[in-house]
Amino acid sequence: MVSAMGLELWNLYAQLTNSQVPETLTPVFWVERFAVTIHFVEGIIAAFYAPSRNKMPIQYGTYTFFVGTVGLLELFGKEDD
């Protein structure tokens, strides 16, 4: 996710400075944007369900945004009591 955010910042900087990003990277940007969107949705889901698992919503949503499905699997995994 950090690399994806770096790519997006580079693209934004290029647009603001009227520079050009190589057109060969267009498919990379589409995949990156798809991944960021999916991770964002996963983070929202984790933040919504975190209180039911005695977790802090913002903290767990942010964690899940960065690690993706792994965070949701940990959140909804079987609790060892």
C-alpha cells in the first residue's frame, strides 16, 4: 500500500507540475487504484466490526487498510478462549 500511495503521489505531482508520467505505466496505475480501493473498503469493514471484537475501530481499520484481507481474517478468525 505504501508503494501504491507513492505512485499516486508521483502521478499527482506530475499533474501539478505539468510533467508527464510514462504511458507504459498506465496499467500499473489502474491496478494500483483497484488495490487501494479494495483495501479502503476492507478498512471500512474492519473499522465497522472492530468494536464487536473489542478492538479500536480507527486503529484496526488503518491496520486492515495496510495489510488487506489478512486484517479481516484476524478480525473474524476464531477466538481462542
